Amino acid sequence: MEGWVILLCFGIFIILSIVVVTNDKKRQADAKIRLSEQLSNANIHYDKVINITSTGIDTKVVFDLNNRKIAIIDTNAVKIDYVDFDKIVQCEILEDNSVVMKGGVGRAVVGGILAGGVGAIVGAQTRGSSEIVKNLSIRIITNDVINSLVWIHLIKTATKRDSFEYKRNKDAAQQIYSTIISILNTDPKPVSTLPPNSANAVPTLNTDPRPVINLPPKPANVIPTLNTDPGPVINLPPKPANAIPTLNTNPRPVINLPPNSPNAFTFTGVADKTKYNVVIKSPGTNVMNVISIIQKLTGLDFNKSMRIAATPGGKVLEGVSKEVANDAKAKLEEAGAEVVLE
């Protein structure tokens, strides 16, 4: 009798476990559907996606270059936080509540690591010595009063530093951080235009390298003259009345040779150029769009494409045909860049 009771209890436990797992999978599926609908309604473009997966965390960080937004998608909590590029003031990586990397407007990132400035100093001074990390997160500070502090959690439970989970999420944190700092330093915020005589108008400097020559104004009664050349005037004798005009006024003799004459020669011009380099002179104001086009043309990653876009004279393509060069030039110019072919 006791054996039947044990088997019955075990069977009930198995059934309940199956029901719980099934309900959990259904909940996750419903959550993904709701999140997809929200993203579709917000018209979010997946230009760059960074996945975060660890114990209790399932998050995607999506960078939308067209709408200039970051979408932080928390699948477990079934919510999405949006951050506008232009409202970001500072970004930090925190490990066990200590800032290990910090950057904002005016600091540059190369390869995901802050080059100089505060980020390198803070990272060097507060690097953790413990073998266990209990918390790894990114803190984004904005100038939005309603949403001034945004968190992206990557690790919430004790994790060994030499574990694959820690290394994977640390790399994800650096990727998110470097992308945000790149946006802050390479994509200028839109400049508002004010009327010329507005009280808030800021005087502009003349950036034209050519010297400015101020000429005195002309008197109102001066009549402009057509010929201002002070050179000598040559008076030629008049032609006789019975002179017959000639078509060829070249005093040199004209020698007509038959086409196949051994003395005949043909003029060959300079051979047409067959290989071209596509060079960026200026990325313009839509830097992120230009970076995206460079990635598609070259297959390079985000950081290398960013360096090409941010470097005057950066070569996008080298030694390509005229057709390929013109096609690349048209796409980059459509994105807002100033491009030349060499």
C-alpha cells in the first residue's frame, strides 16, 4: 500500500512539474510577442544588437541609428527602456558598485577601451582584486529629468572572474560602453538655428582660410567700364576693300598626308584610369549613418568603420573599378558624407 502511495505522489509531482514548465514557456512566448509588438510600434531598427545572458538576466541592447535611440529590452521583466542619443551625458561600467570605466561627451574610445582621460584613471585605480564578482552593470546618466538614470544589469549573482559567463558579459559591457561613447564623440547633437538678429544668436567666425579683402565702395555716379585692362592697344591697318577673307588664319603650312602614309602619325592620349580609391573628406552631420554604410561596403566592424569615418582622408575602398567607386561614392554622399575619388 505504501508503495502505491509513493508512486502516486511521484506521479503528481511529475505532472505538476510539466505544467509549471509548460506555463513558463508559454509565459516567455507571450512576453516575446508583447515585446515584439512594442518594438514594431516604436519603429525600432536593429542596427546593432548586443545580447546579455546570465543567471536571472535575459536582455538585449539595440542601437537604432535612424531613430537615434537605444532600446533596452528586458525579456524577464517584459519591459523596454528607451534612451535618446542626444540626451546621454555620461556612461559608466560598475563592478561590485565600484566605477571601473567612465566616459562622457569629449572623451574618445578606441577598441572598446577608453583612451586616456578619466576612464583609464578610474579603471586603473578601482580594478577589483576579488576572484568573485557579485554585480556587473552599466549606468547611463541623461539630461532627461523624468528618466535621468538608466541601468543595464549584466551580472546579479556571484560569478568567478575566470568563468566563461563573466568574460562574456564583461565583453558585452565594454561593447555597449564603447558604442555609447563613440556616439557621444562622433555624432554631434543637432544645432538649433536662430534668426540672424535674434537676441540669443551666437556670432559666427569666418572659417574660410582665404584672406578677406575689403574694397572701398564705388561712388553712386560711377559708370562701370567693360575693358579695365591697362595693356597697350594695337591698331592694325584696315583691310583693302577687295580683300577676300580666308578661313584658315594659321600662318603655319597645313600638310595633308594620306591615311596609310608611312609619315602619318596618330595621337594617343593618356590612358584612362582603371583603379580608384574612395576617400572620405568629411563624414558630415549624420556620422552614424556614414559608419553604417562603410560597414556594408567593407565588411569591417563598428569601431574600424568609425575610425575611417572620423579620419579626414580615410580610405573606404582602394584599387576598385570606376563602377564600384561611383556606386560607393553615391551611397556615402546620400548618407551625408563628402567623398572624393582618387
